[in-house]
Amino acid sequence: MVVIVFSMIIILGVAAAIVGLVALGMQGRGRDRAPVLANKMARAAEHLNGEGEPPERFRRFIESGLQP
């Protein structure tokens, strides 16, 4: 039982950190401190909203799998 509670605390902590980082990217805060991280999180936010373009390598992978 202790292991389950500990695991859930870890999982919730990781999820909260990811949500916080994506929110940072969406709002543009911290862009002066960590511009690379802010740009990556802004891109992740676009993809989560369905607005981002898929990477070229992923598109080629999908197309190669669909052809006989």
C-alpha cells in the first residue's frame, strides 16, 4: 500500500511539472532566462492544442508505413 501511494505521488509530481512547463511556454514567461526551454514548451503547447505541424521525419515514417 505504501508503494502505491508513493508511486502516485511521484506520478502526480511529474504531471504537475509537465503542465507547469507547458503553461510557461504558452504564456511566454521566463523567455529571458531560458529562451530555448520556453521555445520548446511553446511548440509543445501548439501540438497539444492541435495547431502544430508534425515533424518531417514523423510524416515520412507514417507515409512509408501506409504504402504497400
